[in-house]
Amino acid sequence: MNQKVLVTAGASGIGLEIVKSFSATDAKVSVCDIDEKGLTALKKQVPDIVINVCDISKRSDIEAMVTYCADTMGGLDVLVNNAGISGPTAPVEEIKPDEWEKVIQVDINGTFNTTRMAIPYLKKSSAGVIINMSSVAGRFGYENRSPYSTAKWGIVGFTKTLSIELGKYGIRANAILPGAVAGARIENVLKGGAEAHHTTVEAERRNALSIQSIKSFVDPEDIAALAVFLASNSAKSISGQIIPIDGDTQKAS
Ligand SMILES: NC(=O)c1ccc[n+]([C@@H]2O[C@H](COP(=O)([O-])OP(=O)(O)OC[C@H]3O[C@@H](n4cnc5c(N)ncnc54)[C@H](O)[C@@H]3O)[C@@H](O)[C@H]2O)c1
């Protein structure tokens, strides 16, 4: 496909899988992250990528990063706004304003600033694509997770607006909403739950999966494959959509 792709926060987690999946096509991929060591390790695995250290909470970092990545690749066709932090777990009245603002700064302002900088490049593409990472927390209210849920609902509104504003330039915008993702993090959560509730990891797993129709957590590789599909020509009529990939999760956990 020869696409020029920028993935934010791609040194680990879902972003890393997205980088690998695009790199496995003919795409040229740029990756930014706050974690310099992680980026250097990734560059060893995937030598053709362009890497750039960037704190997505800092506007000046983003401005330099998007310009550097797009200019180094010779343009930009696909922007994957993957960066997002989950923030504190507490009722609203106990959340420190600084903690609230940090989540909004990374998840919302970071996505806005990256997109704002990328649009002039995407307009020059013959098929520009924006993929924003929301969450199942952008479909439900989540007790004690107000900053994250608010940010992820915000990503949905941003995505739908981008689609309307940019469609006339041939740019599509969609949001991916992953549910609970398989891997070390969820296993630790289950282990912690088992200890706290004096039960077993398997009982915690059954409980966690009881709100899903499909009884398994989401493979990050499948999220990456969805991103590659959404960026492809086969998805040319798909824009402004929020696309859950969550085993048909029925309610907040
Ligand atoms: N993992 C899940 O279960 C899950 C579920 C739904 C949605 N999501 C969303 O998917 C996206 C990726 O999630 P993940 O779990 O893979 O993330 P993660 O917590 O594993 O972090 C991925 C990367 O983000 C980088 N990062 C953190 N703060 C940064 C900053 N200020 N600037 C630049 N990079 C920064 C980290 O260094 C790391 O390499 C996020 O937007 C998240 O909200 C994740």
C-alpha cells in the first residue's frame, strides 16, 4: 500500500502491535513515544521505522514531532492517535484537579494537537486516514474512572466531527473502542482481584468475562489488524464510526 503512517505512543502495548502490523505491509511507519529506551528497542526489531521521542502532553513536543515524522517520511497518509493514559481511580470529589487535567492533557489535548498538526499533510494525501483510540469507557459511564471515561467519550465526539470536516478532502476518521485487552496487565488485575476477594484468578476471569458475549479478552494483534483494515482502500466508505472491539461487552466492568 506504500502508506506513510504515524503512530503515537507506539513503543509498547497496543501501539506497538499497530506499528508491527503496518510495517508488515509496505507502509513506512513513524512512531513517537515518551519512552526513549522503548523506542530504541523497537527500532532494533523494526529497523525501517522513524522514531521520535515526544511527550504527548506537551504541545511543543507534538509540533516538532509531527513535522519531523511527516517530513522524514515525505508526507503522511495515516495518523493513529493511540496515546492515552487511564489516570486515577476515585470518586469525582476525591480526584485531584492536577490528575484530572493530566488525563485530559494527554488523551484529549494530545489527540487534538497531533491531529491539528497532521491535517495539512493528510490533505496532501490521496487517501488520508485518522484512527483515534477510544475505549469501551467511551461507550459506558465508569464508576470511579471519570477522567478516563470523559476523555474517551470526548474522542468519539472529536472523531465524528473530524469525519464531517475532512470528508470533503478525502480524509476519513474513525475511532476504535477496545475492551479488556489480553496480556500481562489484565492478568495482574485478575491476580490482584483474587487476592483482594480471597478467590482464584480463574474465578476473577469468569467474573470479568461475564459482561461479554464472547468469553475471551481482546488480542492486541486484532486491534492492530482492525487499524490496518480501517486505513486500507477496502474501508474507503467507512468514516465517522465508533468501532468497538470488545467481545460484545454489555456494560461497564
Ligand atoms: N490496554 C487496554 O486494555 C485498553 C483498552 C481500551 C483502550 N485502550 C487505549 O489504547 C491506547 C493504548 O493503550 P495501551 O494499554 O497499549 O497503553 P500503555 O499504557 O501500554 O502505554 C502505551 C505507550 O504509551 C506511552 N506513553 C505514556 N504516556 C505518554 C505521553 N505522555 N507521551 C507519549 N507517550 C506516552 C508509554 O510510554 C507506552 O509506550 C490508549 O489510548 C488506551 O486508552 C487500552
